[in-house]
Amino acid sequence: MLAKTILQSLAAAATVLIGIDASPLFKLGARDLSFDYNNQKVYGVNLGGWLVLEPWITPSLFDQWADSKTAVDEYTYTQTLGKDEASRRLNNHWNTFITQDDFNAIKRAGLNHVRIPIGYWALAPLAGDPFVQGQLPFLDKAIDWARSAGLKVMLDLHGAPGSQNGFDNSGRLGAINWQQGNNVESTVNAIRALAQRYASQTDVVTSIELLNEPLGPVLDMSRVKQFYYDGWGTVRDSNGDTVVVIHDAFQDITNFWNGFMNVQSGVNHVMLDTHQYQIFDQGQVSQSPSQHVRSACNLGPKIASTDKWTVVGEWTGAQTDCAKWLNGLGKGARYDGTFPGSSYVGSCDGKYSGTVAGLSGDDKRNIRSFIEAQLDAYQRHTGWFFWTWKNEGAPEWHMKDLLANGLFPQPLSDRQCKYKLSFTAF
């Protein structure tokens, strides 16, 4: 099936001139996409922590295990509670955390896309898993809400069987067993279910991301690449137009990915997703505010030089890893030296848990400057999705609260700082 699909696309593939701004990366066919990724920029936000749990986004759901650490991800959350109680609690969360009002607010902020994470267990559950189902009716609602608000949707398979990265946001913290047994095949089955369900709704669902953050450095990348082709063919079996999004697997976006799944390779409508955080190792989190800005600015030319549509699918206003449980339930931060093996950089006061209004004046100015710099860099190519729309108390990551307090530009083109930063904290 895949070979046949690729051969058909080879025969019909459009040629492309390499040049990010001057020439389209894909020539849109007769059934054009409902969003022109050649000429329009993606301004988006993630709905993180909604249909896939992350303890740091909604710590209230995990607080009872803060000491025992019995539940540290969605797998152990459902395993510990049992299906009935987990289903009751999760349905309440799904029903209240994101609503039509959120989609309307996202649109009013000048955004045009949302990226919605979903786990394989919602689409193609495996026997023996403790996960509960019931997410899809809410995903259906989200598509309707997006349509009503005038937004486009990227559907993101955020968790795969066996875990593609061992992160809690994959659904299961710990071992990385995605390439063991039938797990990759089961992942393709989940993609098939997702593509089939929304094949007729390309007026809203313009893209499907095959897998979030596969941890390339510990995976067989030749198999990851084959999975991307298989996933592309699976989406194409249901719809010839939907953009297929591949994550960079933490590999260089030009040296590693240029030449792969571009038009010349015989595929259409492929987008590269790269995630840009500057806080998850000691060297990055030790940077001064101006160094964070400089690092963001330096990414602009790199992003602009990829040979396919490219979005920064996750990024943040955070210059620290202070947010409660960001590094895992019960774990501290590198920034204040409470994470194992880290050394003190500065205080997490106001950033561990709180509101944007409660941040210091220096933090506010530095976050605003950092956001402005990233906006300018990331829209050098196809665009961006901020992580995340809302949470329960991580101010550096809370787009809704950042907007309300003037730290996220309104309109999006507004520039107040021109990267002038305050250094009094350093």
C-alpha cells in the first residue's frame, strides 16, 4: 500500500525551487489546502495538558501522590486510580480545562492555529494498558470549536506504545521501548485511526503530526525515517491533502533533514517540526537574558534554510526550568540547584508557582524581550506554536496569562523591547 502510494505521488509531484521566501516549497494541487503554508504564517498555540496529562501543567490532578510518587504520568495515574475513578476524574478535566471560550480567546489574540496532543491509547488502545478512553468526543468538539472560531488544527500524536522518549508527556515515564515488538506498527494503526476520523474535515484539520519528540539519539534513526514514510502513506490513504508533520527527533534540522521527504523525494505536503527550549541542561539554563535572546536570534537563519515547510511546534517564554514539576513530579529545578547534579543560577521565587502579575519587574521585561526575539526568529519560515495555552500556575509558560499581562505582544507584530534586557538579577 505504501509503495503504491509513493509511486503515485512520484508521478504527480510538483517541482520546487529551493528558496524559502521566493519560491513555494510545495505547489498546491486542485484540492488546495484550506491554509496556504507557502504564503501565510502559522501563529499557533498548543493545548498541552488537556487530552494528554502532564503533571506540571495540572499538578492538582497529581498532588495526592506528591510524596509517594505512585502516579507520575497518565499511565500510572490510571493504573493507580483504576479505570472507573480515572475515567470520572479525567472526564471532568476534559470537560472543563479547554472550552469554546478558549478557542475564541485564541482567535482574538491574532492566532490562526492550535496544536492538539493526543495519545495512541485514545485511538488504538492496547490490551493490558491501564489507560482509559473517552478523549475522542472532546477532540471532535475541539474541531467544531476551531471551526466556529476560525482556527486551523494540527493533530499531534503525542504518545506512542512503549514510549518514544521516556518522558512523562508520552504517557509513560521511564524506558524507551517504542521500537520493540509491534509498537511501531501499533503507532501506525493509531495514525490510521486519526487520519480516517478527520479525513473529511480538512477545512479545519490541515495537518497531522506523526509522532511528538521521538528521542533520536537513543533510537534507530533509519527506522524512524521508515516510520515517517509509512505514516505519510497511511495519512495519504485517507486524504491526499492533509499536511504530514514529522518531528526532527532532536537531530539537526538542516544537516540531517534537508533532502529527506522534500518534493524531490516524491512526497507532498510534508512539514518539519522542531522544538526550541533553552532550559533543559545546565549550560542553557545558566545563560544570561541577553544570551537567551542571542541564541533565539541565531536560530532564525537556520530555520529559514530548511527545504520543507518548518514550524517551531513548541517554544516558551521561560528562561528557567523553575515551574513546579517541569522536570518530573517531585523533581526540582536546575536554575535554583534543586535538580540532582545541578548548580545554583538564581532564585525561582515567583516562577515555581504563581501568576504572571506576580513576577518581578526584571522577569517581566526579560520574558517579553525573549518572546519578541523568538517570534521574529521563528516566523522566518512557516511559523510557530507556543507551549502552552494555559496551566495551573507556571507563569513563564502560560500564554493566556502572558497575553493578559502584556508580556505576549498584542498585536503579534508589536515590538516594545527590541531585545533591551534588564540584568539586575545577574
